[in-house]
Amino acid sequence: MSEAVKKVRRHGVMSFAQAVQYRLPLAGYISILHRISGLLMFVLLPFVLYLLDKSLTSEISFEYMKGFVSNWFVKLVILGLVWAYLHHFTAGIRHLFLDFHFALDKDSGRKTSVAVFAISLTLTALIGLKLFGAF
């Protein structure tokens, strides 16, 4: 038995150094990012609702919010929110397929994980280019 397993069994708790040495599969990273993106959307929900509320109040407040959103930092926050939504959506679809017992083997899990990353990051990049005025 390896020393790490003996230490865990002896003390009952895995240390941070031991946890960092453990290598997650790509599906594990997708799952962790799915939770992080959900948390990010939840935390930024008041910001989005504030922007919506102020932009719908009057034409003057809409113009003010339009100027506020043109700031590069606000655009970066919005881009982070866009990534969170797109990743959460695509990973959620992947999880629905897993709930229906599709793509449960290791190879299919890796392929669907790569697809989640590819789709969410590509769409985020396209929206980011549009948001920052590339086209």
C-alpha cells in the first residue's frame, strides 16, 4: 500500500498537498467549473437586474447605462457572465445526457467534456469580439 493511502487511513483526513497531487479527469474539471459558473451567475444577478432596472426607467437613464456599459472593465465583467452562462448551459446539457445514461464510459465522457469546453469557449470568444467592437 502506498504511503499516501496509509497516511489517509491512519489520520482519516487528506491533506491539501495530497489533494493537489490527485489528477482529475477532464470531466471533473467540467463539473467543478459548472458549479463555479452557477455561483458566478448567482452572485452577479443583482448587477444584471440593476442594469436592467436602470435602463428601463427612462431614456436618460438608458443613455447613462449605455455609457456605463461601454467601460472596458464592465465589458470584462459582462464577458465573464457570458462565459458563466454559456459554460453552465452546455455543461448542463451534458449532465442531462448523463442522467439519461448516454456517454457514461470514459472515452465518451472525455469527448463530451472537450465538446463543452470547445462550444462554450468558442461562443464566448465570438460574443467577446462583438462586445469589444471587432465586428
